[in-house]
Amino acid sequence: MSPEQPQNPNHDFDFMLKDQPPARRGLTMPNLPRPALYGLVGVAVIILLIIVFSVISGRKGGNTQPIFGVVARNQETLRVTDLVQNQLQLQNPQTKALAATATASLSSDKQQLTAYLATSHTKLSAVQLAADSDKATDSSLQAAAQNNGLDQAYVSYLRDALTRYQTDLKAAYQKAGPKGKAILQAAYDSAGAMLGSPPLKS
């Protein structure tokens, strides 16, 4: 009788190793219940909608770059008006009233425009505000003051400055968003009203 062959100790467990699928590698979706999966999909959709809305809102806001030029023109006109009011001393009561009106109107425009830019997280630097500064204007007005012609020189300056201001406002209006358009239109109308006043109209 031949000696018995040693049996494979794991022979009895062969059936457990057969037909086993290979182990999967890489990323797999977690085996979550349906309500949890629906919740994840919902969150993803909300995030996507927020991104799309932000992009659309940014486009509707319009281009604020042209408004920089408007504010710079406004700032320079205010600076020169302050010069003739407080340093060179206008003489004609009508011209004084005109300068006071210009200061009030332009200051209001500047406040609204800078507030509008702030909604776009944009703040003008001192250099940008002084972009239209022209010291030659100061020299010209000082010479006019010495020759008793300051009032007429300022009226001529303001007429030209407001005309250019309206041109800048019109250009900025074309590229602004709805809120910006309303502010720019109001500023344009205000400048037009001043240009139609007797001292500037003549």
C-alpha cells in the first residue's frame, strides 16, 4: 500500500477563491444612499449656478475704466474752481454764484461716481485723480487776476471744462452698467444745465 500523498491544507477553501472579480483600482463613487447622492448633486448645481450668476453680474456691471477719466476731469474742475474762489478771489457776484453752483454740482457727481466705483471694489489713486491736472491753467488765471480779468477768464475756463466733461460722460455712458448709466446721465444733465445758465450761455 503506497503512502498517502499530502493533501493541500487549503484545498477545502478553493471554492472561495474561484470566480472572484479582480480588485478595482482608482477612484470610485462612494456607496451612499440615494438621498445623500441627491444632496451632493444639489450642492454641485447650486455652486455652478453661483459661478454663472457671478460671471453674468460682472458683465452687467459694465466697464468702469472710462469713469476714471470722468472723475479725473471732475476733480480738476473742482480744483480750479476752488483756486478762483479761495485764493484768486472772484469779484463778480454772478460769477461767484456760478462757481458755488459748480462746486456743489461737481462734488455731488464725484461722490456718486466714487461710490459706484466702490461697488466694483475699485478705488482711484491720487495719481489717477490728478490725471487731468494742468498747472498752466493756474498760471493763466493768476495772470488774468493781475489784469482784473479773473471773472471772465474763469467763465471761459468753466465753459470749456464742462463741455469736455460732458464728452467724457457720454463716452463712459456707452460702456457703463445700468446703475452707472443713471449716475452718468444725471451728471450729464447737471453739466448741461450749468452750460445753459446766463454766465456760460453768452
